[in-house]
Amino acid sequence: MRLRLIPSLLVICLAVFVPAPAAAQQSCDSLTSLKIPNATITSATAVDPPPDLSIPLPPSPIGPASTLTISTPFCRVVAFSAPTSDSHISFEVWLPVNARWNGKFEAVGNGGFIGQIGYSALAAALNRGYATASTDTGHASGNDESWALGHPEKLVDWSYRAVHEMTVDSKLIVATFYGKPAKLAYWNGCSTGGKQGLTEAQRYPDDFDGIVAGAPANYITHLQAGGVYTSWVRFKDGEKSANFIPPAKLPYLHKAVLDACDAKDGVTDGVIGDPRRCNFDPKTIQCPGPDAASCLTAAQVHTAQLIYAGAKYNDGKQIFPGYQPGSELLWAAPGPVTNSIGVGFFRFMVFDNPDWDFATFDADRDTRAADQKLGSIVNAIDPNLKAFQDHGGKLIMYHGWADQGIQPENSINYYESVVSAMGGPQKTQEFLRLFMVPGMAHCQGGAGPNSFDALTALERWRENNAPPERLIAAHSTANVIDNSRPLCPYPQAAIYKGSGNVTDVGNYSCGNPNW
């Protein structure tokens, strides 16, 4: 049984939990009288289905509006924190009844700049027996960053303060309700949720004992610059320009990439094991004559080359990694580029100008402006995790190689910076492991095995001192598993043994590839 979360969160497999010993559980409604500095509990309601609790969910990038049904009894606490006069950080804490509580706390992350509580993720944590919490990060909106205009404190809330305030307050609520504190605290999030996890490890290393950080958007200033750069390359002259690659041509480009690189990892399966070893040149499908449906013009080849290369400063230094070979099917923009998350970032956060024109973007100049104004606030790139390690913290990162939202080499770059700062790979892997996922898109989905349970692996590592030597990932079609593969701690990768079904996890081992 699984719950599929919003795109900012991991596909979590529900696990069997062991209930904690009974404690002096308080009544749910009594929590409204709890006094918390700078915070207010607005309601505390016992939910005891049936009837089941139905929560409407807003539309997301992967689906329309829907309704979440909760069938587990719990205490639902609705609260807000106001650490500044311009702060209103809404959060909810869901507390399973005492007989179902596993004795632990799990906080869940957000996506993009969206100001919404992650109800699907709360439900997944609740069903695992966790007391759990989620926040709207201090504003209520979709991926429209206009909320930040003229509200620097709200940007601080989104960047790091909201999650910390929620965590501190939630732990107090948990301890009050059950009559004892949670024995361990975990963080679980992807995309912005991954960035929030790394932010906690860097700024508040005692908040969590274990962190799952998927596809972390931790280098915000450079991520948004890289995203706007890619859009600028594709759309700066309009969709009728010679440089624009029509979406209908992307499958042909993708096929050419697979023809060139799919077999390099020893398996021909529609997935590239490590796209950095691909060395694909889009010139191989350049039209020999006039433009045609199944080839790229010289101008379109140049556009593809720039997208693979990624944004750079004028001196050639990389600002943010480019798209990896194998991600081409995901290049089509989901909506008007002028409404993109990166454009909003520069309009409402960097330049404080709602009329800022995307066509004037200059990667060198505007990245430097973003770094100077916001880098110390929004980024989470500090590689010194000694305090988190000293706390006993364990950290699992993961990233899909075909990620169309946050280029996967960003996670490798951060991981390697930690290795350098923390005494080398062996010492780093005592508390941090990175798993790269071939063929996976942003946080979930894609052609390769992309459903796995990082949280259980984190629990075993933190609670049983059993480091994750591999994660088992599966791919499903119509809810039927049709492919499985081990995910290996970077820089290892899954290596086919040379015989047996290539879709069977048992025919792979983790090792250092020689592709």
C-alpha cells in the first residue's frame, strides 16, 4: 500500500510500526489552553472516524484538485506562529491516538514557493504511527512569489524560520499531549522540502535526528538563475523563432540520446545509468537539408547545446548545472514562461519589480545581484555539518538523474563539498549518503525505478546503526511493478551482473562502475 504525495515529496511506502508504551495522554481539546511563546493554537479536534475526514487538496503540477480521505483516529491541532509583526506561520500537528503512536515525530516538507500545508504527507506519516507536522512556511499562495514583495520577514520565514518555529512548537505540543517527548525526530521532504532539510541540518542541527532530503533546492539563487537562463535560451525570441525547439521534436532528440548512451551502463532499458558519461552531441540529428519533423535545425542544435551546458558566468564558470542527457521528454514548459517560478523569484524577491522583463535577463549580472541580496538568506549550501553529525544526525539525500526541475548535479556538487569539508568520503558516509536515481524525474516518476522507501532506511540507520548500503527502487505501470533496481550510495552505482532478467533487482550489485 502506498500514498503518492505532491511532487515536492517522496513516494512513501507505508511501514508497520511498533506502538510506544502507553503514557498519560491528554484530551485533544485540552491542548487549546497550552501556552506557547509567539504561537497560538486555534483549534484541537479529535478526529475519530468513521465518518472519515475529507480534506480538499488544491491542484498540483501532476494532477487536478482532489480530496484526501483520512480513516485513522487522531488529534488535529491547527496553530500559527508569529515570531515577528509581519509573520503568520500556519502549521498543523497531527497526533495519533496513544495506542497507535510509535513514539516519534516526523515533520514533512513543502514544494517550490507554495504556501500550503502538505496534507498528503501528513496522512502518510500518520499512517506510519508518527506524530507529524507541516507548515505553510508563512504565506498562503501557490507558486506566485508576489507575497514576498515588500515583506522581507516573510521571505525569512519561507527560507528557514517557519520550519524551525513549527518544529520547536510541535515538539512541545507532542510532549504535552502524550505526557512525554518524542524519542526521535525526523524530517522528510523533496525539492523545497529537501532544501528545508539541509537548512535544518546547517542552521538548527539539534532539531532533527534524521533527515531525508530529496532533490534539494538548496542553491536557490543559482537554481532560479539557471531555470530562467534555460527558459531565456528557449523562449527569448518567441516560439516562432529559429532557436525554439518545438515540443514535438523532443521525442526524436530523446531517442537519439538513448541510441547513443543507453547501453553504456551495460543494460539497454531506456534509462541512462550515469548521464555524465554520455557525451551526446545534438549535431548527430541536425537536419541535412531543410527543416523536418524528426531532426533539429542548426539553430535548434545550438539551443540544445546551451540547455545541456547550463548557465555560466561570463568567464565560463558554471552558475548551475545544465539538463542531463535523458531528460529531454521533460523539457516542455508546463505553462507561460513569464509566469514561471524563476521569473517570479527575480521580479518579487531580487529586483522588487513586478514589471521586470524576462527578456532582459543576463545570467552573469542577475545571478550576482541575487547572491548579493539574498544568498545568505535563501541558500542552504554550507558544507560544514559537524554540529549535525555531533548531534548523532543521519542524512539521506536522493536525486533523479532525469530531474527536469532541479538539475541533479547540484546534489552531487553539494555532497562533494561536504566530503571536502568533513574529512573525506569515508568519514562523510558515516552520517550522510547520497543516492542518484537513474531515469527518475523531479522527486518521482520517470522511466526508471523511482519508488523507494528512504524513511525506513533512515530509521534503521539512526535507530539500529545499520547504514543503508542500498535502497530498493521499483517502477510500476498500471499499479503493477515491472522493474526493480538497487540504488547505491554515490559514487557507487547499480552494475548488471551480466545474466538474468534486467528488470530484476537480484541481478545487480552496487559497485564503482567502469562505464
